[in-house]
Amino acid sequence: MTRVLMFGWEFAPLISGGLGVACAGMVKSLVAQGAHVTFVLPKMPKEIKVPGVNLVSADRRGKGSLAIKGIKLDTVITPYNTSGYSQNDANRTWQKRNPQSAALYGNNLSSEVHRYAEMAKLIAKQVPHDVIHCHDWMTYQAGINAKSVSGKPLVVHVHATEFDRGGGNGVNPHVFNLEKQGFEKADAVVTVSQFTKDKVVHNYGIPAAKVHVAHNAIEQTEEVKDVPKLNKRDKIVLFLGRLTLQKGPDWFLGAARKVVDKDPNVKFVVVGGGDMETFMIEKSAELGLAGNVLFAGWLSGKDIDRAFKMADVYVMPSVSEPFGLTPLEAMRNGTPVIISKQSGVSEVISHALKVDFWDTHQMANKILGVLYYRELQEELGLQGLREVQKISWDTPAQKLLGLYGNLMNKKRR
């Protein structure tokens, strides 16, 4: 049995961002295939139990904590909203945009990431493990520290790079250096797509042979049935994600204007929040779309599935998307999807319409095509549902277990 010491900051349902959902699905499948996983979170405000998973807190006073003496760690961990800022600016920006998490974990991003890494040394001494696995830049130093204590192989998992988060608007050098150090110190690098592997190789100078692709997947859930509609004549186009440059919400509005020129009754529902929220509201008014663009804020749990069910089509116009779980969630609900070609998920799904994020003319044409050609809408929904039912976390978990085995064998030689 392979024993995995895993460092992360989200784990659904405790924190259900994209990475939290990915980590939960991945870990559950690893456990189902015989691995033993200890998953370290910065802090757990409430106790959650996942069969076969040892969830521990890096705050010794928190729920599920280890009996570790000497260090108290209230850690701020966030992968987002760092690009283009000084470190002090990044801290202030994070506090403003993530008030609930800031209240829980603290306010200083860089120092808390450092303290989380220091705690990793103590955890590595106490938790038996064969391999160390870390998720994204905030945990890479923790993994490096754990390796220095135990000498076990280190795997770093790339769910996004600073070049993705910046959305073409520059990178934070502090984060870039942490990422590069993690890639260099790791025994293996795992990326969620070939799209992301290419960035790691090109932008960070990492040998291609060291980087392994394991596409994300999705867990199947029970179908949601109680789904509201705005009214019978309205057609609904959905955007669901963070309102940041990376996700392309401004390009979504550009396409919306072209669609509304053809049909004033189409409604564009925006689910999510972020640093571009005020811009999006003001831009909608500027474009004359105030009556067509509806802002729903953040949704969670079954409300997300209801949003997908309500929509006639889901659009993911990301500028740079390492993978993108939301199209799979839409397909799981039988909703047709339009995705940008600049995404990892475009590598694994066939029954979706694909477009360059910047081509708002084609994006609008595809939206109108799905809305007005019922056969196309129904076929995309049906075939997409069938396709996503075959996408399982078992596949990436098998790849990870194979990688763990190879690294462990190399250590024994």
C-alpha cells in the first residue's frame, strides 16, 4: 500500500473551489485503488470525515490536528489574485476579495505560506509516508521541507501557473520563483493538461521528460430536478466562474452584445465574483446590456447544478485555462457547452463547441446556433452527458499510482 503525504489548502466540501473539488475527487479515487492518503489542510474550521482519508490540520488547535508541539499555524493560502501586484499589494488585495478566508486564516499571505512550510517539517517527522504530493505554489515549499526531513520522493501538481492567473497581464515574481523552485526540486511534476505542461516546459525551463500529464475528471452526482426558469420566452446563456482576466468575462460580454443585437430576449446569467465584478457591472451598462445581464453572485452545492440545468448553453471563454472543470459539470447536467480553445479540458472532450476566446464574433454565432437549432442543442446535451459519464477520476489516479511506484523504485536503487 502506497502511503501519500499530501499538502493542499482546499478539500471539498470544506472548501469547494475548483481545486478543492479536484483534490477531493482525486484523493477518493486513490484511496479506492488502495493508497493511504494523509491530506494536510492549513486549518479546518469544522471537522469533516472522508472514508479512507486522514485529513489533518496544520493548526495544532484546529479540528483534526496532529499533536504537534511548538508551532501554531493560522495559514493564509490562496492561489488567486497575485499577478501584477507587489507582495504587500497582493496581501491587501487578497484580504479585500476574500474576507471570509482572511478572517479564518489571517491576513499576510507570504509569511503564512512560509509558516505552513515550516509546519511541514514536523508533520513529515510524524506521519509515515512513501511519497510527498503537493498542490500548487503555496504548498511547494512545504513539500520541499518535508522531503528534506524524510528523503521521500516529491511530486508537485500544477493546477495553474502564474502565467494563467495573470491572464496575460504579467506575473508576480515572488510566486513565479516559488513555482520554479518547486518544479526544480521535485522528483516529478504533474500537470492537469498538455496545455499546462507546455507552459511549464517553455516558461520555467523544466525538461519535458520530468513533466507528466494527468487530466482532471469529475465525480458523478444525483440529478437535480427542481430547476426554475426565468420565463418561457427567455433563452439563458450562463457564465460560471471567477470574474478575473484569466476567465475571460469581458470577452463574454463582447459576445453578449452581438447576440442581443440579433435577439433582445436572450439573458446572460453571470455566476461568481472576483476583482472584475464592478467592471463587469459597469461594462454591461455601458454596452446597453443592463437588462440582459443578470449577476447572481457566488453559488454553491446543488445551486450550481440548478444553474447549469436552467441554462440553454454554458460558455467558458477563458483566456488561459489549465483544465476547467465547469464544462464537465455542465455536461453532467445535460447542458450544451461552448469552450475556449485555450483550455486543457478541450483536449479531453469532443461533444462541445470550441472557439478562440478573443473571437467574439464566432462565440456569438455559436451561442445563437445552440439557441436556435434545437437539434444541435439536444444533440450536444445528450452526447455531452454520455461522454462525461465515461470520464472518471480512476484514470488520473492510476497514472499517479504508477508514477509513485516508479519514483519509489528509483529511491530504492
